[in-house]
Amino acid sequence: MTAMLMGAGYGSAIYFFVRVLTERRWHRVGLGFLPITVFTWMMLGTTFLHWGRFRHGSFPFDLWFWIYLVTPVLVPAVWLVNRRHDPGTLEARDARFEAPVSRALVATGAVMVAIAAWMYLDPEGAVAVWPWGLTTLTGRAIAAFVALPGVGWLAIAADGRWSAARVMIETTALGLVLLLVAVARSWHDFHHANVLTYVYFLGLVGTLAGIATLRMWMLRRIEAGDAVRSEPEPPA
């Protein structure tokens, strides 16, 4: 299941970077570079902390090592260079998240970041309770994948614009769909007597449903704003 989880994460990342290459407005993708930065830092740290567990000199390790040696510097550098292109304003068809939505995003992000920090700092504890088999190495790697959306939700809440969040939310939704496929294919890997198995599954389903609801709500708000702006002004 660990390999499937990582595959789902990398698969959704492909979608994100395709959008990075095709979007003309930086703010539509810029927020995504913040959680990716944290992810790459954690993966590089995992590599050094478990250095002896890797097959040094093999092509997969060399590729892995150079990716996570370069990206922890490259990703934040790209964000820093391009952030000046973000005016910080709403687009013509845009809306800000309402306060209850922002609070929910902060709460969700904070919980996920806390879980990721615990897994990273206490991988033995994570191994003992996780719903499928882990090692301390894979526990720390999964912590990075948990931190990724957690930091993403915090970044989205801090910015507040739907236009800045949309690509990240779509990327997260794709990752969740791929994860649910992975769960179905790897159900035999789960500890079925562990209640966290079902908490994990329901968390994936609930988050995906929440994203779908949020998307519909925001699009309706934008359409309502368009309707108000298109109404003719009363005669003087």
C-alpha cells in the first residue's frame, strides 16, 4: 500500500506541474509550491536519516537522491522569484472563502501537519498503530505525503482566493481518487482489526466529498456575483 500511496501522490503531481506549465497567471499555481517545498525537505531528511537503507550506486537511488537534493532548493526558489507576479487581488470571476470555510481549512491542515510531525519525529510509534505495515523509513516517507495536503490547506486558507486554490484543490481531489483506487487494490494489506483502517478510508471519502461540496459552493457564489454585476443600474 505504501508504494501505491506514493504512486497516487506522484500521479497527482504530474497533473499539477502540467497546470504550472500551461497556466498564464502565477497565482493560480503559486500556492502549490509551498507544500511541495515542505515535502521535498522532509523527503531529503528521510534520505539522510535512513542513508544506510538505500542501495547506493543503483540508478533508482541516484535518481531519487538527485531529485531530492535539487528540488528542496529549486522549488522554493521558483516560488520566491515568481511571487512578485501575484497581484494579490481577485480575478474578474472569483470569490474569497467565507470565514467558516477558512477556519475548517485551517483546522484540517493543522491536524494533518500535527500527524505528519508525529510520524516523522516518532516513526516507531507510527509503525505500531498505522493501518498497514510500515518501517521507520516508509513511516517518515508517508509523513511527507501527509504534510503535503496539510500545508496546502493552510496555504489556501491564508490566501483566501478561489482562483489561487482551484488548481491545488483539483490536484488534491485527483490524488484522493487515486488513493481510493489504491485502497481498493491493496485492501488485503490493511490491518482489518485496526480501527484506523476505517478512519483512514472514511477520511479519504469525506475529504473528497468536502472538496466536491466546496467546489460547487464556490462556483455558485461566483455565478451569483456575476448575476449581480450584470443587473442594469436603476435610472437616476
